[in-house]
Amino acid sequence: MSFKSRVEDILRHCPPLFRFTSRLYHRLHGSFRTLSPGAPGAIRKGFELVRARDGAVHGDYYEFGLFRGYTFLQAWNHCRELGLDEVNFHGFDSFEGLPPAEGIDQADGRFFEGQFACSREEVERNLAGNGVDLDKINLVQGYYEDSLTETLRTQHAFKPAAVVLLDCDYYSSTVTALKWLEPYIQPGTVLLFDDWFSYGDSDELGQQKAFQEYLERHPQYRAEDLWEFENHGKGFVLHAAS
Ligand SMILES: C[S@@+](CC[C@H](N)C(=O)[O-])C[C@H]1O[C@@H](n2cnc3c(N)ncnc32)[C@H](O)[C@@H]1O
């Protein structure tokens, strides 16, 4: 466990102090970077896997949880480097940080309302300033519970999902994202859960619970384990259940 994780574990015993120090930490470390060092590499491996299997990538990239936009930028860069010019990029975020923690998402207090807030303007500045053509990406603003609607499906050309990064921390956000994604998920979709091990290796909390419930609702799929990635991520590829 890293020094930072050990300090966080101690601070979480006093939620107000934890929230204060977390906000201060992100203010002082305002640089444009990811919170998950392994996520950019996992995104690249996901696209490489789809391309090696199909000879091309016909689907889109979906990211739930952008914070400052770093992983989204890396997805864009990887596709440019790999020559995957047909991929469309969809990013979903409140741009106000996490909604209030409710139910099991209150767990040990590691996630809280407003955490990871970054305005849409700042995210767009970060992306455009690093070479992303804003006319070629689709950012959907709002809390998922409000923004992931049937109407949204008619407002953009959403293709099947090639690679999905679920970096939205909460069980509830992951459930909402996976439900909305249902028509776009298919055998071969790579699903990257950035918060898979946030609560250790327990399927009673967080993203592990959300994905287990998803698979129970969709017996037509089975999930093949791909790789784990830093800090607490894990990737899967879906197959048709035989
Ligand atoms: C850990 S950050 C994402 C980090 C980013 N992928 C990176 O590494 O560069 C989590 C993000 O999820 C977003 N988020 C989580 N739940 C959400 C919800 N229900 N609606 C909208 N945004 C949500 C937060 O606003 C926050 O920006």
C-alpha cells in the first residue's frame, strides 16, 4: 500500500478532516494528470485487443468520469497513434464532481459530494490545449441519473461500444451507466472498471457489485478477465455465453 493510501485510510476515520484534506490535495496538485496511473495503458490495450481480433475497430469509446479529462485525452491519443480514425469519443460527467453519496456508496466515506469537481470549460481547455478537436468529441454534461436518458440516444450517433472506461467511483453511478449502455454493449466490448478494487476484493460494494448484477441481468454474456491496472482497476471483455 502506498504512503498516500495509508494516510487516506487514517484520515477517513474523521470524515470532515478527510474531505478537507482531499479538497486541499487536489487544489495543490492541480496539474493535468490522471488519478489512475494504469488507466491510459489499459485503454490502449483495450483498443489493441479489439483491433487484433476484428482487424479494425468499428465501435466507439465511452468514458464515464472525466475529472480533468486526462484519460479521455489519452484515449484520443492512443486512437490517433493506432490509426483508429473511425472511433467516436463520448464522455459523460457532471463537471461538478461526485453527487452526494447515498446508500452503500457511503461505505467508508472515501467518496463524497463534489469530489473531483472540474468545470467543463477547464476540461475542454485541457483537451483542446493538447490537440483534441472538440468538434469531433461528444461531452454529455449532467448527473447520470438526469443525463442518461432515452432522448439522449436520439441526439448523437452512438455506435456500439468498443472500449468503455467506467471511472465514476460509485456503485450507483456504475449501475446507471451500465443500464444506459445496454443497447451499445455487445460481445467483444472491452469494459474497464477503474474502481474495481476500491473496497478490496468484495462483490458487495462498488463496481464489483454493479457488474455482478449486470451479468445476472444479462445471462447472454459471460465476462472474460483481462488485466488488473493501477491503482485499483480491472478490465474484462464480454463474450456470448455458450
Ligand atoms: C475519479 S474521477 C475520473 C478520473 C479521470 N477518468 C482520470 O483519471 O483522469 C470520477 C468522475 O466521475 C464523475 N461522476 C461520478 N458519478 C457521477 C454521476 N452520477 N454523474 C455524473 N458524473 C459522475 C465525477 O464528476 C468525476 O469527474
